[in-house]
Amino acid sequence: MQNYYHTFHIPVMGTGHSVDTPIRVAPLGITSVISLVDDILLEKIRKYYSKKFGLPYSKIQRNAVDGRAKRTTAYLDLVHEIVRIKMENIKKQPFFKKNDKTKYFELLPDKSRLKIEYNKLLEMRAGLKRNVLAKDLTNRMRPGSIDVNIMVKLDRIYHDNILPITDEFSDAKTALRGYAESSLESAIVFSAGINQRLFHYMTRFKDFYRDKTGKIKKKIILKVSDFRSALIQGKFLAKKGLEVYEFRIESGLNCGGHAFPSNGFLLPSLLKEFKEKRDGFTAKFLPLIQKYYKKMGWEYPEKALSARPVITVQGGIGTHGEDHRLREQFGMDLTGWASPFLLVPEATCVDASTRELLKQAGKEDLYVSDVSPLEIPFNNIHKCGSEMWTNKRVAKGKPGSPCAKGFLASNTEFTKQPICLASRQYQKIKLKEIKNMEISAKEKERLIQQVVEKACLCDHLGNGALITLGIADEKNSPQSICPGPNIAWYKRLYSLKEMVDHIYGRGRSLAPSKRPHMFAAEIVMYVDYFEKLVTRSAYTQIEIKRLREFKDNLEQGMDICLDIAKMKPYRGENLASIPPCVEGQRKRLRVIYASFKKNNIITIPQKHKDNTPAMMAL
């Protein structure tokens, strides 16, 4: 279901932090996203909410046939039913009272047609006309969409590290099947790249296609890093008749969770390209989609011919002015706000200890870590429960975690069946190998640290939710959380209304005026990342070429940011922070690159116009 009323959504946050967010905010009209990685967690949360709302519950055993898909379907159906019940109860509430119905309308953006007519209602005298309008407004109330997320790279074909299973029962496909067979009318977000087998598997479910009226019951959202990726994935799906409802652009580094850095392309560069080329999407995809419908003997609805993909953006947005810039200058249809909602108890499921840690966090406490067993950069915070638990195990000489779920098991360095880099099994073998290496003590210590810092994200990312709901004991449930660096500027707990008013620029901003612009913050992160790439470089020709391209792309992005800084700022938008940031970080970038060149006098083979060999200096 499209969220017609709000201009923002709440993206997925870990496996547990947004696990019940739709129950909390969908009845108030706000769209949010649930992760489908951990079906074991979903089952525990389903039991809790079934009891809370007096709904029937029958446990789906872990070894049940197609249990992962069934647990996913059961949880999503429960969430759908609870949201329906809460929505109906809110609709029955009277106007002109302090209740959730009033809250529903007060949260709406001021330019919303529904909000304008609601304000008109408040000014009307009692009578037939007011009653008619009140009934009409009530009928037009609808919940936010209950969207879901699949990280397509997490696609094991081994369960419980025991037996190989058929492709149809891989993790990603069972999660998709669980969603496809649910009663939801919403959207599924595919993140972390492309999984061709998974995308092909969608063709089995008619809900991903248009019906005779032109409606798509289950829409497709692709989280993309750049325009080229959007085009490639969009065409792949179009050839199967599948339409991308939304392309969701995310900053590669200025975000929460796993980070997928671009090759130096800053967010303004990416948004500029999408704005310039988005009108060509339909022309590229529609003929392929129609061809598939014709092959299947289906009629493509005429009313759908004018449809075009929604383009949204998320990652590091912190003020109303920045949000406004993204929608007005770059033409984004909607925006995603994630990390600030971690400090909104009405919206997210975060335990008290971790919320306190987030409240106290400074910039130095938030960092891009290497703790993920997927070996993908992971946004993290120092002194979280997971870090402390992991360090204690290392200090006791018992590194590694019990691998109860194995969702991130992907390493076959020592075993035929994939195991997790954070597991006891892997770390025991790897540490023994390192200790037997004939290398310096310093290098040995560095390699050991790389091994033992890996954290059990499968369990730890969901523990906060279990603690919050009273399902687990904090003492035995280390918590991991993955906020974006933007959280450093939010210093207390907020009500849902406070945060929504902040997004829409109503009242005083929750972020201090000194907070650097999101574009300035992203520049610093990319120069930091460039420095890390240089430090780790083996100086192969491929790396040298990539680092040169990275630097050039980054400098071009800086130029775009300087052009933006010359414009008139929107309310609460700190454009003044961009020029000094660009000046300082450009200088720093060039110093890093100059040192890289100086230390490595390497040449790269090129060719003259006549195809004779030539050499080009680094």
C-alpha cells in the first residue's frame, strides 16, 4: 500500500529494532519496514503479541516442514491483524477529543489534503455538514504500509549446518515465500545487491503482478547504490514482467547497519543523475514488461501505462531543511528517517540500556566497524552489550560465539559446509593457524584481532527487542545496535509527535544548529574511507585504478556540494558548514593521495593511438 499521506517512512533497523514498528506506528498512518532475516526472532515476538492481544497462537516448531516460510507468514499475518484492529478502534474514536484519532491527523504533514480538511473540520459549527465531513475523513483514514526487507546476499542452502537443502528452501527464498503467502498488501525491499535466482523465483507469485484493475498487491522496492545498478536490476526484473515500484537510494556510508560504500560517488552526485534520467525509466522497462505479459497471455492494464517508479532517498537526514532539499531540488518523492527513531520509544523496540548509550553517544563513539561476519563495513557504537560480551569472552580465552542460528554462515575456508566467522568453531581453527604462522608478533596480533572482533549479529541484533518486551533477560542477552553517525546529534528520548514535527519543520528543531549538513558529514566519511583503502592497499593495478577513480569522483562530488552551498538554505539547513568542510577535506584527500603516489612509483600499461605500448605514471 502506498503511503499517500506522509512524506517519510521508517526504514528497516537491524533484525529487532523495527520488528514491531508497524504495530506501533502503522495505525497512525506511518509506513515502516520489518527485517525478514531472523524467523526464530519473529516467532518469539509473535507469541508475545498473540498473548497481548488475545489472539490464537500455535507454535511452529523449528524443524517443521517449510518452517521458516511458515513462521514468516504467521508473524506478518499477526502484525496485519493487530494493525487492522488498532486502526478500526482509532476510527471509532470521536473527533474533538485528546485521543489517537486526533493524534493521527495532527501527525500529518500540513500540506496534506486530509490535514487541510481536518483543520477545516475543527473550525466548523456542530451540525449536519460537520458530521458529513467527519464521516468522510474517518473513511479516508488508512494505516501506514507494513513493508518488509530481505538482504538478498543472506541465502544459505544449509540449515542448522547439517544437511544441504534444495534451492527452493534457501533462506532468501523461504523469506520471500513467507511474505508472498501472507495477507499483506504492501511492499518488499530488496537490499545488498542482486540475487538473480531470488528475482526469478518471484515469478511464481501472482501478487507481484498487476491484476485486471492495474493494482499490484505486493510491490517491489530496490535499495540501490547508483543509477547504473537501478537500471540493471530494473531491466532484469522487467524481462520477467516484474515492475519496480520504488528505487530507494541510500548513502553508502552515512547510514545505519551494513555500509556499502560507492566508488567515491557522494549522495548529491547520485541524486543529480537520478533526477536527470528518471523520466527514461518507463521507456526502458515498459516494453519488456508488456512483452512478458503478452507471452503469458495476460492483458497489461491500460491505466498502468502512465505509471512511473517512485524515487526515494535515505541516509543521514537530520533536519527539515535537508529533507526539503532532497525533495525540492532533487525531486525525491519520499525520504527515509531511521536512526533518530531509535530514541523514540513509541516507534522502535530498543532496550533501556542501549537507548541510554545512544543518548550519551558522541561522534567518537560511533564508528564503521569490522565486526560483521559478512566482512562488510558495519556501523557500530562503542560499549554496546555485544562489544563488551565479545571482549569478555576473548579475555577469558574463549573467543567466538555459539552459532545457534547460522544466518551469516558463509565461510568454507576450513569446512565443507559454511560456518560463521563469529562462531567458536571458526575462530578456534583460525587462531590456531595464525599462532603457527612465521610472522612478526605485531602482525600476528593484528590478525588475531581481526578474527576475535567478529560479533554474533544473528542473536545480538535481536536481543534488544526481546529484552524490551520482557522475553529475554538482559544479563544473558548481549545487545548489538547499528545506528548511523547522525544519532550523535540527538541527546534524549523523544515522543513520536516531537520527531514527526521535527521532520516537517513544525516548532523548534531537535538537532542543534551547529550540526554539519548531511552532505558535509558524508564527505568526511568518504575521505576517512579513502584513507582506509589506501592503508590496506596492496598496490595492484586494479586497486591503483580504483583509488584514482575514487578520488576523482569524490572531488567532483565536492564541487556539486559547493554549488549547493551557494543556494538559499531551507529552514534549519546548515549550508554554511559545507564550504569549510570541502576545503579541509579536499586538502586532506590530496595529501593522502600524494603520499600514496610518492610511496609507490608504479606505472600502468596503456596504449598509444596506434596500439603500441605506452606507460602512464600513477
